[in-house]
Amino acid sequence: MLVIGLESSAHTFGVGIVDGGKVIANEKEMYKIGKTGMIPAKVAEFHSENAAHVIKRAMQKAGVEPSEIEGIGYTMGPGLGPCLQVAQLSAKMLAKKLNVKIAPVNHCVAHAEITRHYGKLKDPIMLYVSGGNSQVLAIESKPFHHYSVIGETFDIGVGNMLDSFARNLELEPAWGSSIEKNAKGGRYIPLPYTVKGMDFSFTGLLTRSTELIGKERTADLCFSIQETAFAALCEATERALLLRNKEEIGVCGGVAQNESLRNMLQAIAKEHGYRFGFAPNEFNADNGGMIAYVAEKMLLGGMGRPVSECEIRQRYRTDGARLAIR
């Protein structure tokens, strides 16, 4: 089934095209945040200006005509309201024009499912780490087939925390990737560490790290905030792995691009003799390919919706989304 997927939950307008579970195009345009972060209305304006040509570029890359598209998916949530509306409205317009079915996709589930696909994972403990979310997930069949949240942040997502610290340091771009770059050669400084069972917290870590700006080397602060946060995430993930008797670990979301985090999780998997998997970085960053991939599964599983029922949901919980059983 030839399906196009549109993603616009935050800074990226992404368009992916999938055919039979294979991503054949994955194009995007990203809003440049500089040192200041995102203003949702400005990001939404950027998406609106770029939507048409990114869609066209994806179709050209896939070598398909609009008339060949058999289904459409879009990010229903979670995300920034003004940004989400761009993909929603674009998807509804395309669905009406092409007279095809439409599937509203949960952004978090899309990250997890594309990672399960590329990581060749069947039933993993999945660590989902992004700007807005940090969750430990496991697939369950009751009361419906879904990702259950068995651990999560008490306050902010680890990506948001790292991005905020990058802004406090006035790094450009103000991303977690800048923290990773500046962490090289750093030494460890003790910082607040909060894990309760399989839940964790990052505001204390961010506050204390910010207080030390100008008092400690930037490399040491970047190394220490990253290592402390990742150690907490890995502790919770390993605990979930053993309590749930799973034999696979996956990591997904924007922060899954971080090599240090992947190495720490790989070490846990190796110690227990379990499988570890992750997706190529283009699918860890926000992208349309993952939306198209999940939308195809939903549409083939009879989970499409009429255009009139295609809303956005800014706080769409991971565990509130039904998985297609395919």
C-alpha cells in the first residue's frame, strides 16, 4: 500500500512515503532555532511556507504521482498545537483531493514502531527519549494492543532538559547535540540524580548544572549533565527489563541519536546477553517516514478515519494509542 505521512509536531515538517513497509522517501525542512528555542506560531508559519514543496520533493524522490497515493497519515499528537495543525490540515486537504483514507498517528508510537522495525525487535523494553517525552515502554495486549508506560519523567523530557541547558550556555544551535559535542574531553562533576523505581526527574539536575555555569568548565558541565541523565535513564530501563522478563532493549526518539546513550544501553544488553536495537538517525530525529510507516499499518488494519474525525491532540498519551496488529 502506497502511503504518505506528514509530521509537524515541533520544529520539523517531514514527509515520508512508504510502500509495503519500506520507506521510499523521507524528506524534511527544519526550523532553525539558533540560541533562542522555538516560538510555536513562528514555527507553524515556517511549516506552512514549506509544506507544499516538501510534499512535492518527497513524491519526486519516491517516483510516484499523487494519483498513486492510496492512504495518508499525519501526526495527531503530542506536540505544539500550531505546528500540529499544519500537517493535520495538509493531510485533510490531500485526503479530500485524492479521495483516500486517512490515519491519525501518535508521534511517540511512530518513533517506537520505526525503531522496532529497523532494530529487528519483537517485544522490547523501549526507552523513548525526546524533547517533550522520556518514557520506558512495553507492549501489552490488555485492555487493547498498545505501548504501556511503565516509567516516565516526573517533570520534563531529557531532550528538553539538554536543550534548555544548551540555551543557558548560549550554545548554537541550542540542541542536545551541542551538549554532546562539548562533552568530549570533559570530566565528571557530581550532580543531582533522581530515580524512583522506573520513573526519573531532571529539573534538579538542570537547576544545579545552570548554577555551576561560569564556575566549572563547559566541557565538564556538558559531560556531567549528560552522563547523569543517561545513567538515570539506563537504571530505569534495566530495572524494567528484568522486572518484565524481556530480552530486547530498544531506544528511540531524538535523543537516541546520542552515541553515549546508545553505548550505555548496549553495555546493559551485552551484560545480560540480550538484543539491543535502534533505528538509523534519520528516523530518530522527527520525520515523516515513521508516520507513513505506522499509518500504513493502521490503514491495512482497518484503523483509518473519516476526514471529519481527524483532530489534533496536543497531549496525546503514548499509552492511549491503539497499535495495529500486523
